[in-house]
Amino acid sequence: MWEDSHLGTRHPHFFSTRYLSAIGVFAALQAVVSVVPFSVTLGVSGNITLGVIAAPLIGLLLGPIAGGIAVAIGSLIGLFLNPGGAIFGFLTVLPPSLGAIATGCVRIKRGYLAGAIILLSVAAFYANPFGRDSVLYPWMHILAMILAYSPISKLAASYFISTDLRKIMIAVAVAAFIGTLTDHAFGSGMGIWYFYPALGPAIWNLIMYVYPVERLVTVLIVTVIGAPVYQRLKVTGIIDALR
């Protein structure tokens, strides 16, 4: 273990048995859920899988580094198990991995890193001509970015040291919202170029009414599942052993 003196948090040794075992277990979880459809995609073939729910959960429990690695490995395996979920080919692993990293960053008081990912993703979206014709599309991404840079993100992070379920639920909800929208923002910024010019402004403006509902449902599920799990692991000391 080594200590981050600035944050007062501990991080696992990258080559410890505990660290590698945790990555392996959660990578397997991500791979399994990546074969289960969660919602459909508009304008392209394929589907969005339950990986969008597992990724922020994994980032929440393992932190940004181990969580990101586990989700990347699991998502890559999931591509072979469920080719229908490979919307961007092998690049499909990037959005959920960044979502896990962003969620973990909020937990360790580095929400601004998630905000930076969203900012760059929104900039990539607007850099595309169709993005400028769908100017309102990333409104929820921008909201998540503002939240990531705001004091609310740091306040939520401070609640992660508590064992009070109500405080943990608030912390998980904030982290899950930022992480889930980081995933989607990056996917949108990449997708508008990946499918250009097949997906025109009309499709993006239609998705604008769909993705907020989809992502809020994701945040709700992550919060309902993640908060009590995190609290129990916190009480037993397991969550601190994984930091």
C-alpha cells in the first residue's frame, strides 16, 4: 500500500495479489453483463448492454485505476461474447472504461478529471458539422461536467468515508451520474465522427430525448445497488482494503 498525503487515501500496490484478484473478479463480471442487452441504439445496428450499469459500479468499488482496468478487460472479452454490443468495434471498450474511471475519480476527490473528459468529449461533438446542428444534444453532459467541477462533487466524495447509508446514497448518486454521463458523452463525441455522415442531425436530435431517460435509469439502478453494497463493504473494512 502507498498513501496519497494530499487526499489522505490509500491505494493498492499494483502487483499485489489482492489488487490483481479484484481486477480479475470484476473484469469477469463486466464480461458477463456485457452480453445482456439494456437498451437499443438508434440509427445503427447493435445494442447497449448492462455493461453501462456495471462499469460505474466497478469504478465506485475499485477506484479509477483498478476499476478502469477491470472494465476495459471485461468489456473487451464481452465484445467476443456478444458482437452485437460492439457498436464502435474494438473502440467500444473506451466509453464504459472512462465511465468507471470517472466514477472512481469522484470517489477520490478528483471529479475535475471526469469533468475534463466530458469537456473534451463535448468539444469533439461540436467540432463535427452535425454536432453544431444538434446544439442542444449534450445538455445533460454539460450539466454533469458542471457538477464534476462544482463543490458538490467534493462534498459527495467526503460522504464516502461515512457508514451512514443516506450519505453514501447521495455520494453514489453523484458519482454515478457523473460517471454515467462521462461514458455517454465520450461515446457521443466519438460516435458522431465514427458514423459520420450516416447519422445526421435528425437522429442526434431524436436521441437527445431518449438518452436522458436511459442514463437516469442507469444512475438509479447503480445507486440502489451500489449504496448498500458500498456501505456493507465499508463497515466490514473490505472497501478500504481495496483502496
